[in-house]
Amino acid sequence: MAERLRCSEWAVRTLVMAPGGLRAAKIAGRWLIEEEDLVAYVESQANRAKPRQRRRRAL
């Protein structure tokens, strides 16, 4: 799954553990993510606006 999301395995675990994050089930010591859950998560994140960064004034 990490390869499909182009991130590390730790990043995927973080998404799974986050409240309201990626749905997954741990079976026999392995995290299993269904295709429809992955698609739903990606679509839910696609329309989020990026937070604006404040610029600091030079002193």
C-alpha cells in the first residue's frame, strides 16, 4: 500500500492510527486495507486546501 501512496510504511501506519484516518483491519499481524477504503480516503483528502504559511518580516 505504501508504494501506491508513494510514501513510507510508517506514513501509512500513521494514517491508519489517526482519528478519522484510513480504515484498516489488523489480521494475523498484518494490516489489510480494502481498495474501496483507500479510494474513499484519497478522495476525502483531495479537496482540502493547503494551509497558508505566514511569512515573517525580515528584521
